[in-house]
Amino acid sequence: MANDRQVEPAKEGFFNDVFKLRENNTNVKTEIIAGITTFMTMAYIIFVNPSILSDAGMPFEGVFIATIAGIILGTLAMAILTNYPFALASGMGLNAFFAYSVVIGMDVAWQVALGIIFFEGLLFIILSVTPVREMIVNSIPMCLKTGISTGIGLFIAFIGFQNAEMVVGYDATLVTIGEVLSGPGLVAMVGLILSGILYALKIKGALLWGIIGATLFGFINGVTPAPEGIVQMPSFAAWNEVLFELDFAAVFDFGLIAVILSFLFVDLFDTAGTLIGVSQQAGYLDENGDLPKASRALLADAIGTTGGALFGTSTVTTYIESASGVAEGGRTGLTGVVVSILFFMSLFFMPIVGMVPAAATAPALIIVGTMMMTNITKLDWDDYTEILPAFMTMVVMPFTYSISDGIAVGFIVYPLIKLFTGQGEDVHWLVYLLGVIFAAYFVFL
């Protein structure tokens, strides 16, 4: 859903010339607020990613710096190549696959795993400068694109509920209600109500003010930790332990082919899903449902992945939390520049960044999920061959905690239901091919 709140047109000047602010109906103030909001909703990754990769034997502080370096490279590449307000970082799920499935489960050295990611990034760069990767993204049927964006909305909201401990695990039903009026849940409820009121009143920075308000409320009731100081200089010597430590030669071991294909497969469709979902919210898709500059966006993603491996972190990919900045009116690469600057500053103000609890950013994710759900109205509800694949796509994402799994199920159901209802000729040949590949993926990988 495109943000329909009006902003004061940008004045002529350097930022307007570089980022085309006037063309995108935005201004510097709006882009800064959007950048701050995106930063705050995804800042958790600079602590979570090192924690996960350290389980694979990688040094925490070195990965902490590498994670930030990967964010800055990928996000700036996206801003420069596309002028889109999308931020990139080490992907959740992909980092867990890296640490627990590949390094620990398959006994692959983390240096070799980094080499695999670097190799994957090189392949993606090649695919991105050819029509192949863009053709895959733009071949996705419109009903699946709507299902993807709606499913990502559900996924984002589910993550928000989990971060606030409002939804918890339960043996009988898998999930159940958690804390709502106590602890992290109460902090999230305060932020959710505050953000909702401000957003309904069309107050600029509603999500950001909600995060700040929830953080302060959490500090009062003891959920938000007090920072241990303000400035903390990172140990850049620790970065040397992971910087350029990838083992590229070992990647070509025949036994690692399945691992390479898995990384390629999941990264490609996680990125495609996120780009489509957030782009639809921002109003970037054209009348045919295609994403302009898709090849450049995919190239930026590939650059982030390749650079991230060199820096010492797992796969860098486009982040669904970018939707929070888009919801605040972010429409250009200036949003990404602001995000990059803030992550660079977080290197030196780690205690301050760390005091924002997950419960305080949860309301932003829930509200963004609410807004992305409105895309469901774009479906043709009289055509069941469109509804069922879209529905399967949107519900599988939060249920499996995977964007790529949701896309995979949608691609399997869509061509089959079209084919057996006599509408097979309306399906792009690439959709049939991808359906077969996805089915093989579930069977063999």
C-alpha cells in the first residue's frame, strides 16, 4: 500500500538533485524520519547476528563489526543503484542455516561457509547483470505478488508479537497468548496504542515516536535495560579475526553442492519476496505488476552478500523491516543513507543502541503488518484460481517462518490449479519451470 499522506514538496538543492525528492513527493525531513525508523526496527540484528554466528565458533565482536559493515555496504549500494529506501543486513534464517545446519550440523568450517556465501554472491552478480534474475522476479503472477506482500505483512506482525512475548510457544496449539498487560507485552501495548493514535492523526514520525515512548516506558517499569555508559569504542582488532578469512578454494568440494544450491535458492526468493512486498507497499510496481530497476535492486543485494562474506558475516539481503521506513514516507535512497550513517554511529554508541528492547520496536512491526494486509483487497475474489495460490502464499510465510517457503508453495499451487481448470495457456512458461524446481526442492533438499 503506497503511503497516501501528503508531504511538503522538496525544495531545489543538493539532496533533491541527487535523490529526486520532488519527483517522489518527499523531502529531507521525511527521509530522515524514515531512516531513523528503519534503523530502530532492525537494529536488533547487530546483536542477534553475532550471537547466532558465535555459536558456530566465530568471534562475537568481530562479527558485530562485520555485520555493521555489511549493512552499510548493501544499503548504500541499494541507495546508489536504485534510489529505493530499502535497507539490507545479514538475513535472519539464513544466518541460522549458516551456523546450525552447515557449520555445526554438517561440520563445515565457518571459513568455508563464508566462501560458499561469497561464491553465491558472485553467481548472483552474474545473474543480476543478465536478464535472468529480473525475469524471474517479474514473472511472478500478480495474485502471488499480492499474496507475497500480504504474507510478509502477517510475517512482520507475527515477529512483532513474538518480540513482545505477546505470543509464545505452546505444546497443544503450537502458539498461545503470552504477556499482554505485563512485562514486555505491556511495553509493546503502550507503544502500539501510542503509535496507532499518532498514525491515525497523521502525525509525522508516528512509528518512531511509538518506539521512543515504549522504550521510555520500559525503562520506568524495568524492561528497558539502563545503558552501561554512552560511548563504547569497538575493538577493530577483533574484526581481523573474520575479515577476509573466507576459504574460497574449499567451496568446490563436490559434497557441498547441495549447500550451495540451498543458499542460492533461499536467498534468491527471500530477496524477491521482500522486494515485491515492500515495493507494492511503496507503490513502486508498474501497471503490469513489475518492479522498475529490479535488476539494479538485485545487483545491490548481490553486492551486499559478496561484500558481507569478505567482511565476515552471513548472507546480506533486503530487510522486511524496510517497510517501517516506507510507512513513514521514505521513498528514496536518502532513507538508506540515513540508515547507513546511524549504523556506522552505532559502532561507537553500542550501549545506547542496545537499550532499545525488542518489545519497543514490536509495535512498529505490528502496525506495518496491518498496513500491508490492505493489499489483500487487490485480489480478484471471484476467481478461485487466483485466491487459493495467494492464500497459500500468505499463510505459509508466518506458519513456516520463511518467505521463500511461502513463495514456493504458491508457485506449486498456481500453475496446477490453472492447468486443471483449462487456463494453462495463461501461465508463463517460467512459472511452470519454477513450480517444478520448487517441488524438487521440497523433495530432495
